[in-house]
Amino acid sequence: MKNLPVNVVALLLALAGSQAFACDEACKKDKAEQEHGVKFASYLSADFCHTTRADFLIQDYRSLEKYRAEQLPGGHKGGMNNIRKLLEQRKEWLIECDDYLRLTGQGRIFRDKATTDQIFAAIDKVTKELNGLVYNGSQDVIVSNGLDIAEQDFDKMLGMLDHHKTQLQLRGQLVIR
């Protein structure tokens, strides 16, 4: 019984000490900025990045899927250009978040490096194909035989995004309401 107070004191010191050495979001951000010589935007945080990823996988995915099914077969250049710009913008946001998460030691925007690289490559392939159709194809050529590759690239990208979304849902890391 005499050792009980000593054990309680030791336990309290251990708990207090572990809290003192915990590194919160601001701490991780500061460490990464100093270690890598970068300055992160003030809005960047793990929560912001996870929300950005979720918005891309849920809301933007729906828009892309609807465009692929309803608009892409028509070959309208304006729609292609808008979707290309949307994908380029979202990729910039996702890269910014991926860099932040990676440098702060909080993982990657899409599960791991391989998955992230594959998804970014699929986005690049779609935007490159759409850009080629918008700026190098005539409307008649686009509709008659220019859409096959764009449709295949779109399908591959959407399949990868859907698979990743499903994996996150199975792990309980993405909730769709």
C-alpha cells in the first residue's frame, strides 16, 4: 500500500508527459515548413484535405459520371473544355493537399503513393485527350471517330475513382450521406 501513491504519481507524470510531447496539426505544419523550407497556405489542414478528397470522390465524381454518360458522346467542345478545366483545377487542389499531407507525415491524399500516382495519371490522360479534341479536332471528326479514346480514358479514370471510393467506405474513412 505504501507504493500506491508512488505508482499513482508515476502514472500521472507519464500521462502529463505524453501530452506535452504530442504534436497537433499546427505543430506538424510548423515542423514540416521548417524541415522542408516551404510555407503552407493558412487554410491547409488534414481535415481540409480529407474534405477536398471527399468532395472530389463524391460530388465531382457524380458530375464527371453524368458528363461522360450524357454529354461526351455528343462531342460538344464547350463541355469538353469545361470538364478539362474542372479536372485540372481539382488536380491542383488535390496535389496541394497531397504535398501537405505527405510533408506533415499524415499520409497521402489517395491511400498511398502508388494509388495517388495512378489517379493523377488517369486525370492527366483524360485532360490531355480532351484538350486534343477541343483544340485539334473538328466537330465532325470528334463525333464520328474522335471520342473512342476519350471515352475509354474517362471510363478508366471513373473506375479507379469508384474503386478508391469503395475502399475508403469499407474502411470507414468515407461516409456518403
